[in-house]
Amino acid sequence: HADLADLIEMLAPEYRKLLIEIIRAEFDPETLATLEEHVREEVIEQLGAADVAAAISELDTDDAVEVVEHLDDSVQQEVLDAVPAEDRALLEEGLTYPEDSAGRLMQRELVAVPSYWTVGETIDFMRAAAERDEDELPEEFYDIFVVDPRHEPLGRVSLSRVLRTKRPVKVSDLMAPGIRPVPVTMDQEEVAFLFRQYDLASAPVVSEDGRLV
């Protein structure tokens, strides 16, 4: 994705348009999220709202929000109108958070399980979600979040630890406590500091009432 984005950015505008037409049918959606903003706008204009909406629907929500957030209002609305209703609702919610906030950066696809579940139930849940292929699971993830009945994060368990543990064990017995929730309105600089300071691979983003979002 990065290599293709670099190539598209290096080309003169007339050759860029030619390349996009050649690869239009096989255009990789993740390339959109990698392009520089000014080039992305040109590519989106050339692809058209329908093709861009189809591409956005295949992206994780954090990448999808990044693609649409800086578009001109009229283009943004045209693209959003072409996105399926469920995906559009997530994107529109993401766009309501302040620019450069955790709410804009966060990925909505995650794995959260109740504290009373066992390792076996957790693995079965993930397998069933993958078989349904409904984008319930992130494409790549490292942590499973353990939540209480109000969907507030209690702790996290690494995916590797779940896979190494016997099925009857409760995830609450495995989870690392002392989790550091990130408010949706936290500025991205503060988020970056937390990740550096505590060597985080992921962190739960929570709403004002503490629910995992």
C-alpha cells in the first residue's frame, strides 16, 4: 500500500490519472489512507463517490475517518451518502469528535468480552465472528478487552496469552488490571505520550460515561 501510494504521489498529474484508470478495478482501499492529503483528493475525485464509498466500506474505521475527514463538505457528503447506512453511522459519529482527538484516531473494530467468559468461550466467539466475515474483528489486533456489564473496561488480555491458556479458565483470571482508558476527547499528542510512556500496543478509548467505544 505504501509503495503504491509513493508511486502515485511521484507521478505527474496526467500520468497519475492514467495509472488510476488502469488499476481502478483492482484499486486497494488501504492505499487511500496512505496517500498525502492533496493527492488523495485528486484520486477520490477521479474514482467518484460510488467507488470511493465501496473502498471506504472495506477499511477499518480509523482509516476510513482519516480518508473522509479533510474532504470538502460537498464531496464528503456525497461520499458518505454512498456508504452503506451502518458504516456511514460509524463514520459520522467519528467525525463528531474534535479534530486530532482520540475519537478521530480510534479504531471501532475491537474484541471485548464479559469478565465471566472463559478462554474457550472467547476463542469460539472470535472464530464465529471470523466465519461470519462481518468485519466484527479487527484485521490485526493484540489485546482483548474485558468489560463489565456497563461495557466499562476492567482490564486486557493479550491474544497470545489467551491462545496459550486452557479453555475452562476465566478471562478475568488472566487479565492485566490497572488499564489506562483514553477519553475520546484527549488530544492526539497526549495519546502519543501515553503510548510512549507506558509502551502500549493498544488502549481502550472511553466515552464521557466511561463506556468502551
